[in-house]
Amino acid sequence: MNFKYIIIPSNIILNHKIPMLAKVLYGEIKVLSFKNGYCEVSNSFLAKNNNCSTRTIIRMLNILKDENCIEINGNKKRKIKIINDSDVIS
């Protein structure tokens, strides 16, 4: 990837239901979504970038989805969109 840092809102960081890798993925998705408001990225790309399995990526994405942090649309050409981008501590 071609970015130097990611920003993760405090409501994501402080959510103890979200594992650290999922928090990092949230930040990566946020950066990759900057141009279009969503990103089209494969599980294998995310797995390679984070040195883990695609199964782990799937689990982390599902956690982010269950916690209403991201929205995933489509199957073949899926789009991942950040939906919880506030920096409010709940």
C-alpha cells in the first residue's frame, strides 16, 4: 500500500469487542476508501499485507460488520464502506 499512516477513531480503538487486527483493518479500509468512499480489495491482498490467513481476514471483517463499523456489498466485485466514522466515545 502507498500510505504512511492510518487514523483509527477512538470509538473503534476503545471498543473491546473488536480485536486489534480488525482495528488495523478498519484503518486500512478507511485509507483505501478515501478516493471513492469505498474500497474494492480482496481478502488475499489484506491477508498478505497483514501477514495472516484469508480466513483471519474474513473473521475480522465479519466482526467489523457485526459491530456496525463497515458495510460490505456485492460478492464478486465487493465494495467495503466505512459506516461508523465518528470519533465519539460511547
